[in-house]
Amino acid sequence: MNYYQRIRDLREDHDLTQNDIVAILKMHKTTYTNYEQGKREPPFEFIIRLAIFYNVSIDYIAGLTKTPKPLTQNPAKNQKSR
């Protein structure tokens, strides 16, 4: 499995549409769709944003593991406590 499929699976597992996720991530739908369909290589920063948003490891998104382990340190949670 490539990580493009994993990106779509994560979105669908969270009951989000492409419109939902592009609004949350503040990006163009065409750009997101191209990443999800494997038409464009997503930048590493985007993969990091997805990992934080879905609270899964980058390894999971990349398809290196089948287990969607939560992040050991979630930067999003750390920012809220400041």
C-alpha cells in the first residue's frame, strides 16, 4: 500500500470529505486531491501536518507500519497548553 491510499483512508476513517479536510488544513482542494490520488508528491511538511491532525505516526502514513500508533508527543496538544 502506498501512502496516498493511507491519506484517503485516514480521511474516510474520520468521516471527513475532501472539502472538510481542505477547510481544516486551509489549502486548495485541487492540491489536496492531487496528493490523495498520487498525482503529486506531498511535501514533508504536509505529511507532518496530517500526522499531527490524525494523531498517527509518519511511518503509518508512509505505509511502513500497519499500526496507527498515536504520536508520543503531539505538538498540537503542547501548543494548546501554552
